[in-house]
Amino acid sequence: MSAVNDTKLKSVIFLLSGLPGHRDAHLWISIPFCFMYVISIVGNSVILFIVKTDPSLHEPMYIFLSMLAITDLGISITTIPTILGIYLFNSREISLDACLAQLFFIHLLQCTESSLLLLMAFDRFIAIRNPLRYASILTLPRIAKMGLVAVLRAMVIILPLPFLLKRFRYCQANVLFNSYCMHREVMTMACLDITVNIIYGLFTKLLTMGLDSLLIFLSYVMILKTVLSITSHKECLRALNTCVSHLCVLLLFYTPEISLTVIHSFGKGSYPLLQILLGYIALLLPPLMNPIVYSMKIKHLRLRIIRIFIKRRVSSPPGS
């Protein structure tokens, strides 16, 4: 009997769905997805290249930004095979092991990104509260340790998820609404009691994004308190301006995630199309918009990007 169960477990196949539509419609839908992936990969790669090659950008803020770019690249690469596979090639099947691997990396990278956003809030707090000791507090070895702790924390919290799902037998239709695998949706396909998974899934949300968002809020309360104590109006606006890009990135990351959590908690399976769209926004919008937001708001980074493209254009031969 156990051999039969093992065989059934190994042969589990999930069917991915995504946005409704016929084959021809999916080809048109794939165009904006391809565009978003190209912009995301190129934008984050350019950020990494500039920070690596320009010694003047080897500062805490830019190092945290490069860590965020690596995380966004990871999210894009993790979701490309299934999302573009559906809309370009109508490839909907995914094995249990591949599904568990994808959901592990998606949740791992999202948890890591949440931690990095918290570290970037801490970076802004130190820069505004104690600018004279900024470089001595956030040294390169200390930043490396903080990044390592963020990854290890995400690994410890997310690692149990695929193992909790692996123990189930899946005897339903196994049709997923999304174009990728997420813990919340895969566990509903199981035949057995999923109470443990529900509790642990809620625990991971509270321990990662819930705790991080609370600490980020407290950081900005202290930042605002410090800024309001500055007597010079010009210096006050200048200090606040350094936080604008980070605040935009926070809204891009947390707004769709919080909206999805509310819908799943109180919607009880309603608004499936809205859930699919919010899922795409939560996964694809931050990697797309983060490099754009930072390159527009940070003057030094923007000038460096413009200089690269102007130099490449000048160095290219006429008529090429």
C-alpha cells in the first residue's frame, strides 16, 4: 500500500491556469509579460553593473540597492519558465517537485526582499539621525553580515513549507488558478487536513512581512521625529527627499501583498480574476519598477546611467 502511495505522490501533476482566454489571446497577453521581464532583467542588471564598477557608489545605500536588485532578478528568473510557458507555448503542466521548488524560491526571495526593505529603512534612519557616524556604523563587513542574516532568516522560515506540502496526497483536480506555484494555493489541493499548513503559513506572514512592516513603520516614525527637529526648512526637505524612493518601493511591495492577504482571508475564494491580477502585480511590479524608481530619484545613479548610454552611443561606428 505504501508503494502505491509513493507512486501516486511522485506522479502528481498540477495544471497552471493564469488569465482566461484562448490560445491566440494568450499570445497577445504574452507581449506585455515579455516586455516587463526584459525591462526588469535589464534594469536590475544595469543597477548591479553600475554599483560594481563605480567606486564612488560603494556606499551602504547603493550596496543595499544592489542586494535588492539581485533579489528582484531572482524573482523574475524564478517565474519566467511557467508564466511565459503558459502564454507562449500553452505549457500548463508542472510536476510536484518542480512546483515545490518554485514556491520555495518565490517565498524565499519575497521574504528576503522584505528584510532588505527593513535594512534600507534602517540605513535611512542612521543617515538622517546620525550622519557623522553613518560610514562608521554601516561598514562593508557589517552590511555583508546583515545581508547574510536576511537570507538565513528567510531560509529558516521558508524551508519547512515544501516539506509540509510534500507529505500530502493530492487527489483533487490539481488545477491552480495562477501561472506559478504558491504555498497558499497548493495546500488547498491536498486530500488531508491542512490545519498545520494554514497555521504555519500565517506564522510566516506575521514573522516576515508583518514584523518587517511594523519595524519599518517605527523607523519612519523616528525619522519623521528627527526631521521635524531640524530648524532649517531646506535641510528638512532635503532629508525627507532621501526617503522618497524607498517609500515608493515600500508601497510597490507591500500594497499588493496586503491586498492579497485581505482577499484570501475574507474573500473566501471570491474575485478569482482580481486575485490573479494582484498576484502578478505582487510578483512582477517590484522587479520592474524598483530600478526605475531609484534611477529617477537618485541623481548620482541617474547621471551614471546616462553617461554609460551616451558613451556607448558615441563609441559606436556611424551607420551601425
